[in-house]
Amino acid sequence: MNPFVRFITRRLVFLLMTFLVFLFIIFILPRAIPGNPLASLLYQIIQQAQSNPDLVKTVHKKLLEEFGMDKPIYIQLFEFLGRLFGGISELPYPFIQEKLLT
């Protein structure tokens, strides 16, 4: 085998492995946070709605559905990969907060 082809092949394999490792880290890191990534957002909502605990449960359920965290982890992974390679962008945080509080 040509040394140049072998060099390029090794570089591409290393690039692919590095990409997969970082993809895994980006996917797992938010899910490894104690509680879940929605805990801080829910905490802010709890402060605003302390008089109605049922509202907090409803908002928590809606947040889980909105972010897709009510689904099994393998479905979340496939949706994450689909959004990554499909170019679908999510709504930014302020728009989600406005959507949930209205």
C-alpha cells in the first residue's frame, strides 16, 4: 500500500474516532447532571409559582416533553443525531420559557 494512502487512511480513521468521542461527550454530559438539565429552569419557575404546586408538576411534565427527555435514552440519541446531521435547530432558551409560561 502506498505510504501516502496509508497516512490519509489513518488520519481519517483518527478524525472519525475523535468526532464520535466528542459527539458522545456532548450527548451524555447534559444528561449526567444531577437531576436533569431542566432543573435550573424548573427552579426559576418554582420561585414564580410557589402558590400552586400542581402548576409546577404540569410545567415539569411539559418541559420534559418539550426537550424530549421523557423518551428512552436510545431514542434521544437518534433524535440528537438526526438534529445534528439534519440541521434542525432548537428554539433558544428565552423563547421556550415564554412559550411555557404563556
